[in-house]
Amino acid sequence: MISEILGKKLGMTQVYDAQNVLVPVTVVEAGPCPVVQVKTTATDGYNAVQLGFSALKAKNASKAEKSHAAKAGLSAAPRVLSEVRLDDAPSVKVGDVVTVENFKEGQLVDVIGVTKGKGFQGVVKRFRVAGGPAAHGSMFHRRIGSVGMRQTPGRVWKNQAMPGHMGSEKRTMQNLRVVKIIADKNLILVRGAIPGANGDDVVVRTAIKGQPRSAQ
């Protein structure tokens, strides 16, 4: 069974669990994801499946994308393609569909997404640098301060906090609990927040850490 699915973040809400406790959840529209390509050790040197999600308009799809989708029996080219590595030879074939039914309520999942972009930011916001005195005419409030030394080592240390572009980075939220699955609407409700803005693409997979060995 493939333990990974592509989806889209819809937003956050609250639901009551079985103990009637209000739980904050993020709603993810996950799948259905058709299997577009199957790779095996014999043909490609490793085992993997390529999943698709959403669909491109015909006018926006290239000839190569249309041809690749047609080989899988799809009427439209997927907007998102992602490869899932497998330890063993895939048990699925091209044209099969991966849905939220591959997951179950109560299990732990990892959600991978891209964080919101914040643009160019200084070190106080970007790295939570303390800054300088806030009064008495210091003229040193939100600056970076010293970034290096003189003769020894005579250079700026690697990973020195500097102003620059903030956000738009790939991040993984680990061990989020699946609170509810709404199969007829292809929705997964996971406890807590996940990276990205509403409408951003995400990947939901069975958690690598925190699982019993039998569940991995």
C-alpha cells in the first residue's frame, strides 16, 4: 500500500473528538491521485510510483504532458506530479488511484509543504535577534551588530544571521494526528497547523517517526 498522497491545504477549523474535546485541525483535500508511472528495479534501477494530483486545462498543458498522461489513460494532464520511493516492487499499476482510504483516523502523519513567503526581512524578524537598546539615543535598535572579528579568524562565520529573503522554504510537520477522514469528499483533517497558505500544495505521508514498527 502506498503511504503517501498529494493534496491541497484548504484552511483551519475546529471539530469535536470522541471525548467531546474541541480540537484545532487543518483540512487537506487529498487526492484522488492516479498512478501515472510505475518504476521498478529492473527498468529504472529503483522502485517508485509517480502520482498525479489535480488537472491542467488543455490549453495550459504541453504536448509532452498530454502524451505522458495519455499513456496512463488520463483524459487531462495532472497539474502536480510527485514520485514516491518504495522499498519493494510496486503492487499497483498505471491507472490505479490512491485515495484518502489508504489512511485511517488516529494514525500519525507527516505533512510536507512550502512556508509562506515573507519577502526581504531584517535579522530581528528573520532570526529573532535581540537588537540594541531601545532608547537613550543609541541609534542601534534593530540592526545586526557585529558579524565578524579582526585578525582571528579574520572572516565572517558561516551561518551568520543576516538580512535576506524569509519564508518560501520546504518544511515538514511531523507526527500530526489524523482526527477525521471524510472519504466521499477526499478530505483529511489533521490536528494542528501545517506549512503554507490556503490553496498551497502539500504532501501527506505516513509518519516516519513515532510509529510502532508494524505501522511503518
